[in-house]
Amino acid sequence: MNSLLPYQPIGVFDSGYGGLTVLRELVGALPDYDYLYLGDNARTPYGTRSFETVYDYTLECVTYLFEQGCPLVILACNTASAKALRNIQQLDLPLLYPGATPDALPTRRVLGVIRPTAETIGQYTQTGHVGILATNGTVTSESYLVEIAKFFPELIISQEACPMWVPLIENGESGHPGADYFVKQHLDRLLARDPQIDTLLLACTHYPLLLPKLRAALPATIRPISQGPIVAQSLVDYLNRHPDLAEQCSRQGTRHFLTTDSPTEFSRQASLFWGEPVVAEKVVF
Ligand code: DGL
């Protein structure tokens, strides 16, 4: 029955390319679903922008994905999850779709990446000391501190904003020697604040591209954790718990990529994050 549905993909949103590291894991875990990715490359980075700006941009992109038929949108961007998710869930969805209660069909849902990460991060640490590497926006929102405290109040959490990492990655420098300085700078600062950290959460969708450098710079006792697999497992669980929503998502196994900036540039850069070239289309709101 599901395959006869009209095109109703799972929307995946990010400020740019980074969300592709999450989409890759979602596709690996749930390959049958259709996915529609939107990168707001024209307005990236979000990590340095104000709460209001990130919220406005994110709402515009999420609304666009709903208009394309997505019953469910994943904010695969920590900054957007930190600054926009709660307002969109609590204020905008009820206004945009007054019938969209958990019992009403068709529905519209938006999920972020912070809560699923917070729910599981305590499983990785032996020392109970966790480091969080993220954008300025995510760090100053304190969303991880608040969410992790709900599930693992005993954990000691230290945050470090790494404002140079996204530009380095976006400019193709993540594998080059110049990146070593900035990787070491932020790791040293964080570990000086808490030498007992044994678990390092990469709380920005771009950062998995720095994993080889992080692993080389970190002692073997510290484990870097990427979010993609955590978010994918969380989506598997969520769709199992919400079969009504799962039924609304079409399953032809397609993947489409949209960008608010140049599709040619998106196609070129996206292969860094996706692992192979993609064909992208430009959207204008
Ligand atoms: N995708 C964003 C995140 O996960 C980082 C990139 C940006 O600053 O726009 O926080």
C-alpha cells in the first residue's frame, strides 16, 4: 500500500552540506524511504547567526519541505535544532496545520538531532565526563546541557565552540596540514578544562569530516562520537512507535537534493560529505 502513495519523502534539512553526513546514515538504516534533502547554502553558516535569524531561515526551509509533501522533516543541523526546533514544534506547527495532532491524519512532524543524542550519550562514557564540540550558536544555546541533564544528570559536560572548523571543512581544508592547528587548539582548550573527558561528541554535522585528524590528535582513551548513527537509530525507533506517520512516508527509495545556492557548486562539494557526486536542484522561496 505504501508504495502507491504519492511522493511523500522524509525531509532532511541542514544549513548546508553537513546534514549529508546524517542523511547517509538515515539511508543506510532505512533505505526504502524517499528522502528530500534541502541545504540552505545561500545563507550558511547558521552557527554564527542570532536566534531570530536561525529560526526565521529554518522555518522557511521546513515550510518549503512540507509544501513539497514531506510528512516528516528532520533538522539534521545542530544549530537549527538548538535555536528553532522548539518554536516550530510548539508554535508554528499548530498554526500551520491546526489538525496536526498525534491522532489526526495527515500530520506534519519535525524532529531534531539534539534530543536523540542527549538520550544516548551517557552510554559511551566510563568516566562520566563528556566533551561537546559545536558551533557558537549551539554552545551558547546550552541546549545540550539542558537536554543531557534530563537523561544523565550525573554527567559532567564541558563545551567548546569551534568557529573555524566549518569554514575549514567547507573550503576543502579538512585533510590538509593547516587544519591541524585549529583542531589542536580546540581540543587542547577543552581537555585543559576537563582532563577526565573520555567521550567527545561531534555536535555539528560537519565535524565527522575531521575525524581522521581528531583521532590522530586525541589520546586513545578519548572516543569521538558522530551523531549520524545515533540519529538514524532514533528515527528507526520513532517510525516503529508511530506507524501512522511511517505509513504516510512514501517508499520508492529515491533521494533528491535541493539547495538555495548554486546547484553546480552543491554537486561538487556534496560529494565530500555524501561520498559520491550528487545532482542538485536550486530552490527559490
Ligand atoms: N550544520 C551546522 C550544525 O550542525 C553547522 C554549520 C553552520 O554553521 O551552518 O550545527
